Amino acid sequence: MANQNRKKVITVIGARPQFIKAAAVSRIFAQTEGIEELLLHTGQHYDRKMSDVFFNDLGIPAPAYNVGISGGGHGSMTGRMLIAIEEILLSEKPDFVLVYGDTNSTLAGALVASKLHIPVAHVEAGLRSFNKAMPEEINRILTDHCSDILYSPTDVATRNLLGEGVRGDRIEQVGDIMFDAALHFGRISEQLGNRISQYGLEKKKYVLATIHRQENVDNPDRLRAILVGLQKVSGEMPVILPIHPRTRDRIAAYGMEDLIAGLKIQEPLGYLEMVALERGAAVIVTDSGGVQKEAFFHNTPCVTLRDETEWIELVEAGWNVLLSPVDPTDIYQTVMSRIGTSGEDIAPYGSGDAARKIVNSLQKRFI
Ligand code: UD1
Ligand code: UDP
């Protein structure tokens, strides 16, 4: 018989990194009495390799809803999400709503729930780049300030929230949910024997690159600098680039196909393959938030092609080097100089039990 006292959470997700974060928490919800989780997929990411592959490989329950909203301007995408999510929350009447990260799906979920007076919990709260030109920075600030419970990953994130006047009793520092994912799914990837040799690569003799951020790929000068820089690196060692659809589309639109001729271009990878490639790489070059940290989790030096980062502790400890992608030679030299390096022995992301802490906290608050 269904337990009438079970509390209902609706988790709003839509983009690749959110599937990975939700996978870590959903598996704990599934083992927890008293809470029923329904997944609401906004549809922001929809290609099989940007969405389904994560549900299949990471054992995420099928979404109860997929409202199929993607593309368009930020206002249009977020606006359509608001309408669709509101309808579902009104009919499902969840006890609380859970959102992750800083995408348009995050903001839409948090905004609708808060206006309906449904408590909202935000995982990965408090991160700031202090660059409002990034769509993610707007999403984070607004989501944090309309959420009720803020699960912060790091000391830096907690300080940011307190500095913005957020009351301490709304903040719980639980560690980084992506550390949980890296530990749990990293073990599974290893057990499955994911091999870099299937990509024709040898351990510590290649560079792994991921590029997708709007400020890099929608700017032809920055995109050209990155691709020419990576071409130069590929003269010394193979560069594998699992390509995000935004980047693929921009390269085609700018007629830059010749600049990727020397790179090993792959379709977006499943997380279990991605982890194997991160572990085996000599250096990771990225503008991804998640991949910067995964480089550290797997002891691989990283170059982040951005002007700033939310994960400043890795730069301070020498694991990550920030480089504004303007000059291809600078990119080439910085990447090559990172081979064989490491950083200080630090542990800023907790103990890999963020998911358990989040679910325990939600149980305490809602059951
Ligand atoms: C979004 C997030 C970004 C996050 C990234 C993770 C926002 C504002 N941005 O950026 O914070 O780091 O996801 O990967 O929410 N596309 C496809 N197939 C897909 C998905 C996207 O072809 O499955 C193409 C479409 O042309 C789409 C474009 O990529 O218009 C950009 O997708 P969008 O979700 O708007 O932004 P991302 O760059 O993916
Ligand atoms: N990732 C993946 N396959 C890829 C590229 C990335 O599984 O081809 C994973 C990566 O390991 C990390 C997450 O996607 O866990 C990061 O997502 P993304 O870089 O798209 O977004 P961000 O973290 O910058 O928001």
C-alpha cells in the first residue's frame, strides 16, 4: 500500500551536468524511506549523447515529465520553461523542489516553485565568477536568492553567500556533489574496463579538451585562438576533443572546419568514458565548470580557458591554471608546460558524501 505520509520532491533538471549531479542524489533518494522523487526534464539538452546516455549509463530513473523546451534566446527558453514547470507543479503539488547548478533550467525551476510558495533547495549554491556577462552568473545569483535551502559545496561558496547577506541558517555546506559522482561512477567506469586505447590513445600521452562556454564559442576570435592553440599542441601529442553541439554548430557557422583537422574530434561522450579519458590525460584543457574539478579528482593537471573561475581553490593550489583564450601560442605554451605537474595536497570538496548529507538534511526538514 502506498505510504500516505511520503513527501514528494520534484527535481528539475535539463542540461548534461545536471544529469550527473542528480544521478548521485537520486540513488540515495531511492534508498530513502519517506521521500518520493519525480524528475522533471526541461528538455534543454535533448540529443541522445547529451541526455539519454546519462540516464542509461548512470541508472537515473526515467523522468516523470519531459517538457521538451530548448533553444531560442535566454528569455524565450526560460520563459517557456516557467510556463511548463508551473503547470506541473500546480498539478503535482510537491512538498519541495530540488534544483542543481546554474543553467536556465535551474533558474526556471527555482523561480516557479518560489512563486508558488513551494520550498526550494539549491545544490551547488554560492558559486560566483563575479562576471555578469555570463548567463550562468545571473542564473546562480537569482536562484540562490529565491531558494530556501542552499547546499554550498565549498568554504568559498559559503563565504560568497554570507557576503551577500544570506542568513546562515539557510546555508548548509555539504561538499561537492560532483566529487560523489566522480568517486562512485569512477569505480564503475574502472570495473567496466573503459579503455583509452579504444580511441587510439596511450596513458599520459594525450591532451583532453572540452570547449562549450558561450563567451568562448560564440566569439569567433576566442574560438579561433582556442582551435589554433590546440592545433599547435596536436603537433606534439594527440588532442581529443569530444565536441559539444554548440561548439560544433559555431565551427560550422564560422567556417572554421580546417582548424579542427588535426584534432581527434568525438561526439559528446558518456560520463563513464569521459572519466576514463580524464584519468589517462597528460593535461586537460577546458572551459567547463565540472571538468575543471574532475581533473583534480583524477590527479590530472588542468588549463582553464576562461577569464575567471568559480573554483578558485584549485588555481590557488596549483592544480588549475587560468588562461584567457586570446593568443594561440600562449595556449600552446601553457598546455605543454603543465605536463607532469601537480598541485598541493588539498581537500576542499568534502568527503564524497554530499548526496547523503543533502538527503539527510531534507529528511530532517520535511519528514
Ligand atoms: C548550457 C548551460 C551552461 C552549461 C551547459 C552544459 C545555460 C544558460 N547554459 O549551455 O551553463 O555549462 O549547458 O553543457 O543554461 N544543442 C544541441 N543539442 C543538445 C543541446 C544543445 O544541438 O542536446 C545546441 C542547440 O543549438 C542549442 C545550443 O546547443 O541552441 C546551446 O544549448 P543551450 O542549452 O542553450 O546552452 P549550452 O551551451 O548547452
Ligand atoms: N562530460 C561528459 N561527456 C563529454 C563532456 C563532458 O560526460 O563529452 C561531463 C563531464 O565529465 C562533467 C560534465 O559533463 O561531469 C560537465 O558538463 P559540461 O562541461 O557540459 O557543463 P559545465 O560543468 O560547464 O556546466
